[in-house]
Amino acid sequence: MLQTSSSPTVRATPFFCLVDYDPHGVDILFNYRFGSRKRLFEEQGIPSLRWLGMHWSDVVEAKPHQQVRLIEGEREVLKRLLERPQAIEDGALLAWRRELHRMRMNDIKAEIEIIYDILSKRGQTLDSWLVGLIQQRRFY
């Protein structure tokens, strides 16, 4: 898909990404949205990609043992993400920056699997949660 990302159809089609709430998950998100930093001079990436989750609002609902402290290498990845030109220059990514700052300030990460416990407490299914996020435009 990334090889055809310059086509008008791919550029206009909304894509959604659900990643772990950690620096590596967000790094994956950046790479799909903007392309790999190793290939800066190639036109690639999916500009219409939106961050569907997980967000801080999900993580705060998790059980304390599911909220894990960042390790030093992850803090470095987080710092690098906040310094990426797209994170600084693209006003549309203000919400992404806020999420990264929350992650850094709280020093917390969480894996996507915790969403099952959260949804179980709410009496929701994964399908209904995902559809609700999209319908309510709760993505960045």
C-alpha cells in the first residue's frame, strides 16, 4: 500500500490505525503516515491515516498493573518522535503531540490487549467500540 500512496485514491481514502500506547506503537503510526525516516526523499506514506487509538483516555481506565512505566530506550524513542519535523510543523498533529506529552509526563505505556478488559467493564464489544470511535470522530 505504501508503494501506491501517491495515487489520489489512496491519498483521499481514510485509513485508521490502532496501536499500542507506547513510543514504538506511535513510531509505527508515524512511519505509516509519513513514511520511513530512512526514505525521506521518496514520496510515500498515507496522509489520510488517523490515530484511532489507544489514547490516554483509554489507558487511565486500565488496571494499575496494566499501566507500565516507560524504559529508558522508549523515552529516547519518545523524544525522537517529538522532534520529528512532522510532529512540530503539522498543525493537524497537535493531538498527536498532546498524547506524546501525556505519555512522557506520566511515564506510562500500555499494550493494546488491555482494551479487552476495559471494554468488558463497559459491557462493549471490540467491534462496537471501534465503530463508535469512528462515528464519534474520536481519532486524530
